[in-house]
Amino acid sequence: MRKAILELLPEINWIQNLQLCEAVVDSYVDALTEGGWEPSDMDKIPFALAFPNCPTSYLCHVKAVTRMCRMILEEYNSIYQGQGDFLLDNDRLIAGALLHDVGKFVEWKKGEDGNYGKSQTGKDLRHPISGTVIAMRNGIPSDIAHIVAYHAHEGDGVKRSPEAVIVNKVDMMNFDSIRSHLGHL
């Protein structure tokens, strides 16, 4: 399973701290296993249930958010280097982007009819909460778990770290632009 996850998400290798890379993979193994999914399901599960017939997969969405975060990190850090040094941390940002939706594997289930919906866990807890639990029990530090916990509306009104701000804005930008393309915004 680990090999398949790394093949599907080579962006994990952008994390410089090897222990953190392992913890990210461990979090995916844990979430997929708990939810009863296979790594290949990441490219089949819709990234959102908020609108019908979502054409974009979980995998595509996480890759988009992670890649866009990396582009922002590179530009942001080159601009602010020496200008107050408001720099973003590579490992914190990339790990947070990769894990921001990991809780969806326990929040959602595939019904016998082939449609996706909320699991019992998902009815009790949204993915930012379940994802935070999964991340932390697999060794993800609290500063990165903070990004998972606060990437969605659960973080509105909370003081987000700079990396959490970036993941939140990029995630919402992706969600809202796709929703708009589909005529739901």
C-alpha cells in the first residue's frame, strides 16, 4: 500500500524531513485502511459531495492544492526574503496540503448503489476533525495537524498559521472555481 501511495502522490517526496514523509504516508495508510479503501480509490472518489456528479477526484484535488501551494511558497519566499522575512516553511506547507482532506476516507463511504455519501463517522465528525486525529496518531506534529484542522470553515475565526492560511485559500479557490464551472456558485 505504501508504494502505491508514493506512486500516486510523488509530491510527498517534496518534504525534506524523512520522518515527516513517513508520517504522511502512515496517515494515508491508516485513513485508507480505516475507511475500507484502496489507494487506487483516491482517483475515483469525488473530491466533494457538496454538488452532484463532481467530476474531479480526491487525488486530482489534493495534487492541485499541493502543487499550487508549492508554487505560492516559491514565489512568496523569493519575494519576502529580506523584506521582513515572512517566509513559509516548506515541510509544514507541503505536509499540510497533502493531508488537508485525509479525513474524507473515514467521513465518506461508497454505497451499495455505487454512490458516495457520509459514513457514520462522517455524520458525527467532518473530515477536518477526523483528519486531525488520523494525522496526530501517525506522528504528524501539532503545527501541521493545525493546518488539517483549520483548512475549512472550522478554522474561520481562529488564528491560522501562515501555512494554514495558504492551504485554506488554495483549497477554497479550487473548490469554489470548480463549483462555479459546474454552475453551483
